[in-house]
Amino acid sequence: MVCIAAFILLCLMSVFVGILAIFKPSVGKKYWGMFKKGWGCIGKRVTFQKCDTNFKEDIKNSVLRKVVLKKPKMVKPVSFAIEVVAILIVLLTVFSLAEVAKGGLAMIVFGTCTVQQPDACVLGGVDVCPVGGERLNWFQEWGVVLSALPGRLRTWDEASHLPTNPQFYHAFNEELPVALYVFDPGCDMCLQSFRSKLESGFFESYNVAMLPFATEAETREIRFQNSDILVRYMIALGEVPLGGLSERDVTAAWRLTYMLFMEFSPEHVIWQSAMQAMDTTPDDVHEIVGEWLVKWGYTELEAARIRALVDESEVVDARIAEIRNIVMDDIRVIGVPTTIFDGRKRAGVF
């Protein structure tokens, strides 16, 4: 174990020793000899052979030389301490390599180097709001990454993951491919992604179906205030379609999304932020959305029916459960927004 730990340290020191050797060749020659011995020892260990004992003794003697001269009684305790430190170095190195491997696979699979805080990984450049409300241990993170790996390598069939009664941005066009958009009405990254899609003409190039999803915080509570109510409205609007729309008119559920992400309240605050304000109660949300429904062309009776579906409806509950299953189990997203189009899954702002 000492020889493996020493080899690890020599690897770390090699860069600095290489620079030092330019100015002091004798130092470089000394450490290069030890490095070659260490490499030979590791090679034998990998092939289940015994290391040369002289390398281990060289390492220990270089450390114990001064101890022997000054405090001979401390040789055994120091020798034991060297063995313990060697074990810790090897274990720490193995763990570090495993952590790097996990982060690398997560980068490939999810586009972010961390599973539980994808928005915190600056290397991935993935701007998302995490979806999980449950803390995972180290081994569970490995399970999430490995189970999602096949999904990263596969070619996605977007139409096979549509929920019951999908809500497309426009009326379905047979000539356009299907795209899926997973988002949380309260997530500011989803707002940015929606605006980017709108500006790029994405909604005109695909049959974009929404998968609205209220993400959870670590406490298993809804992350963004009133997101769950707004998701219920989006689903309920699919059960009571707005009549009189042409093929290129925006459907009701997407009109609600547009209002949240693009329009401003009378106080000149984006509606998404206004809905999340601490003083915005569920009753306030019902009143505001109710006014929008009438403005769009719903009758008072239809608006009342939608409100009833939002308040308590087995149909809406079933739709929410179905979407959650698609998002968490089939698509396996770790953050919103997530968009699937052209056979590929892409996390983060569009």
C-alpha cells in the first residue's frame, strides 16, 4: 500500500519536479528514478505480482532516516503512521477517480457535472431549475447517472412520450415534427427558454407539446409559489378548449404560458414574478386567470367549469400523475426546462 500511495504522490509531484529539474538536474534525476520504480511497482500490482521490496524500503527509509538518528524509539510508531497515511491516500485517490468518472458521465448524460444541483455546475453551462425534492446519497447518484445513460445515446421518438390529450402550441400540423417542452411555470430559466424559442421561430417549425411540471424543493414542497395551481390550469384548459381558433392561433394552455412569461402586470412586473410574490394567494391566482379566460373568449360558464377542474378533478389529477411519470421515469429529467426535438434531449435554456 505504501508503494501505491508513494506512486500517487510522485505523479502529483512530477509536474513540479519536472520544472525544478530544468534548474537542478540532479533533483530531477533523483525523483525520476523513484518514479520509474513506482511505475514498475504499480504495473506488477495490476498484474497481481509482488512489488519490489526495495522501492517500499526506499520510501520508508527516506522518511525515517532523520527519525532513526534523533528519536530511535519513534521508528515503529512513525512506520505504522506511514502505512495508515498510505492507505488513506490510496482510498482518497480511488474515491476521487470515481467521483471524476461520475461527474464525467453526468456531463455526457445530463449536460451537467452534478446530478442534484445541475444549475450549480458552471462547466456544463446548463441553466436549469432542478426538479428533485429528495436528496440522494453517493451510490444513488451513480444509479441515476447509469440508468439515464441509455437515454442519452438513444434516438428519441417524441410522439411516443406525448401525454393524454396533449396541448400543442398551435393546432396539430401533420407536416411538422413533434417536440416536447418540459417546464415549470415558476422557473425563470423556463421563461428565458420560452422567449428564445419564440424569437427563433421554434413554435412555427414544430408541433410543440407542453409537459408542465411543478418542481419540488428538498423539503418536498412546491419550489415556486402557485406553480402547482398554474399547472392545473394548463391541464384544465386542455379539457375545455377555446373555440373559434384558426389553425395558427395559439391554444389556451399556451396563451396562459405566454401571459406568464411575456406580459406584465399593472404594477409593471412580469406576471411570472407577480404570481410568485409572497402576498399572492391562490384566490388571487384564480381571480387573475379567470379574467384572462373571459378576455380570451371563454364564457362565464366555461370559466367556472375550468375553475372547478382546477379546484378538484380526478381527470386533472390523473393528467398530472401521467405527466410526472413521463418526466421523471420515462424522460428522466434532472432540471427544467428540458426540450426533446429532432430525436435528441436537451436540458437547459434553449
